[in-house]
Amino acid sequence: MFTVDELLKATKGKLISGGPRVSIKGISIDSRVIKRGEAFIALKGNNFDGHNFIHQAIEKKASCILYEAGVIGQKPKGIVFIKVRDTTKALGDIARFHRKKFTIPVIAVTGSNGKTTTKEMIAWALSGKYKVLKNIGTKNNHIGLPMALLGLDHSYDAAVLEVGTNHFGEVEYLAKICLANIGVITNIGPAHLEYFKSLDGVFREKSTLTKYLRQPSVAILNTDDSLLKKGSAAKKDQVIFGVGIKNKSDFTASNIKDLAGKMEFLVNQKYKFTLKTLGYYNIYNALIAITVARLFGMEYNRIARRLSGFSFPESRLNFVRFNNIQFIDDTYNSNPLSLKAALEALGNFKTEGRRIFVMGDMLELGKDRESFHYQAGLQAAGICDIFISVGRLSSLASKALKAHGRGVKNIFNCATSLEARDILYKKISPRRDDIVLVKGSRMMRMEEVFKV
């Protein structure tokens, strides 16, 4: 896969021992699963230091060790040691070097909401005709994205990669590694405002992706998003998408029908698509997948067949039946934009029973975090019959409901998701025709509501 000379060229590291022509079979960052002949990169994190596991990697027959500093001790013969300034950066440098060996198209996806679902939908649609590499799950950061790219070989026709960020500069760093040809921005919303400060800050960070596209390049942008629409005006080589019969985008969805757990719609007023989802906003994610598949030359009918069989990622607005109770499981994460979409799904769910909302705090929202939670309560006021808050911030939504939530029969405030679970099952006792939405930020552990 690599020679030592290539690793030195990629990382600008210093060869401490071993020969430059030694072959490296692969790259590993985990000494527990490293394979014979692979290079081990000793990453440093907040809670771990890979340098402590160098000897374990050697015992498993690693052929090369990349490390930062410190005394390694006696270096076994036959093993290459390369010293680099920063092992995490070295991983990214090697991934970039590897990516440049291939001419296949790379698609990069970023945005405030829908990144993982969109990435999965693109990969699913394209895999009806092509072999596609993707990063697994939400491994979209400075470690996950490079490791995904290192899986690239000549059997693949395309790669689709999710690009995550919660600090300025992270999109730029990852964009320079993956050198995408197609850059997708799903939307701009109030996420990670603790670090980005404002929606303009979110836009600046996300839009960096399109500045580092590799030729031939295309930017795919949501024209229904006001910031993206404004920012797209000066861009060339772009494709825009949106919803509505009057929309002037290249790809539009119209004639939308909510059919009991399925969304049906027409693309460009002609081609019928069906998704197995409760969420209206997944139509936007599907439009991106359709756009990319069309750029790859796939026919509409073939794309429609693929997307009709798409299974949405777990804990992202999934309808589940648990303990004979109907749930909308949206526990993966939360921010004001995704919360609004989830509440719309709850409101549109056809039921004769009660609509129950178990809401956990939305985190990393900065100075306006209290206002966002109070507004969430106002949004929930016309939708839910019973409300359970989890966390201090979500109790502000309870306050809004008490002031304005006519028809909300019961309001409960909890400190933890386990406490909310007990109230749900022991005090509220949902019936067969009730529907329960569970949503909150990742650190609120809202999935524990499902544990009995």
C-alpha cells in the first residue's frame, strides 16, 4: 500500500531506523487490531496516548511505527521508526497523499443537519450501479475521515465522505485531505453556536468546503436555505435544489404527500419518488442523493427504485414500536432546526391518541441557549398533549408550555433521561394509539428512555 519513502514524503517525518524501501501493508491506529505488516500511528487524545501501546503493536508484528516524541527505548531490528511532529496531522497527511493516487470522484457532505443520512442516501443510490466507499456511521472528524480514505483502492468507482465540524477551521482541514470533486452543504442552522457564535459563523465554516474542491468540481447547495441561497449567487459550477412547484432550482420536489410513515413526491414535476420516513426534511436529503446520482448518469427510475428501499440510520426520526408503544426515536442529537423538524413529524403523525414529547437539552448553543429552549416550548405548545423535559435548559420549554400551552394536560421536569423513563412508564403509561417523540443532544443520553 505504501513504502516507507512515501510515508516520509507524505508526513515530512524523520527516519529514525529501518530502510526507506520497506513495504507497508496498511495503516492502523489501534494496537488491538493491527495486522502483520501494517504501520502503527501513535495518536494522542484527551484521554489516551497511543505511545503507551507501541510495544503492543510491535508484538503484533507492526512493520512501522510513527510517533511524536519521547524515548522509545531499544528499537527491534526489522521495524521502521518514523518521528513526526504531530501524529494526528501525520494521519491526515498520509490520507491526503493516498487520495491523490486516485482519479475517482469524491463527494463530501457537510451541513448543520442531515449529514449522515444524506451521506448514506448518496452511497445507497450510487451503489445501485457503482462500488462506493463511505465513512462508517458518523466517523466524520480528523481521525474518522482520514481512516475512511485510507480504505480506498482501485476497486472503487466513487467515495462519499461526511465532513463534521464544531470549531472553526475543521472543515478546511478535512477538505484539504479529501480533495472532493463534489461538495454538498445540506443546510445552515443554529448548531455548535457556543463556538461559531452566529449563523453567519456556521455559514463561513460550512461553506469552506466548496473552496477546496478538486477539478472538475460541482457544489450542491440548498436554495431554500437563505444563507446558502445568498452565498451561492457568486458561485460557478453549482447545482441547487429545493422544494416547491415555483422553485427555480435544478432539482425540485413538489406534490408532496404524507402517506402514513411514507413520503411521496415528484422531482421536477415528473418523476415519482417514495421514502420510508416520517420526516418532511428527508425530502431535502433525497434531493441531494438524486442530484448526485444524476451527475453520475443514473436514470430517474433506477434512482427511485434504490431510494424506495433505503433504510434510514438508527435514532434519526425512526418510527419504532417498543413495549407495545409507538415511538419516534430521534435520540441521536438535537439542535433548534432538527427539533423543529421532529416536532413537525410528531404533529403530522396520524393518531387518535395522545402526542407525548420527551425533550432533552440542546447543547453547545452559546449565549442564546435559554431563548432557543423557550422557543422550543412555544413550538411544542400546539402539538403535544404531554411534555417531559430532561435537563435544566429543557425546563425552560416547560415554562413556555405552562404559559402558552393550552391543551397540554401534563408537564413534568426531570434531571435525567432515566427519571423521564420512569415517569413515562409509571405515571403516563402510554397506550397503543399514543405516539411518543424522544429527542435530545447526544450527551443527554435520551436513548435510555427505551431501557426497561
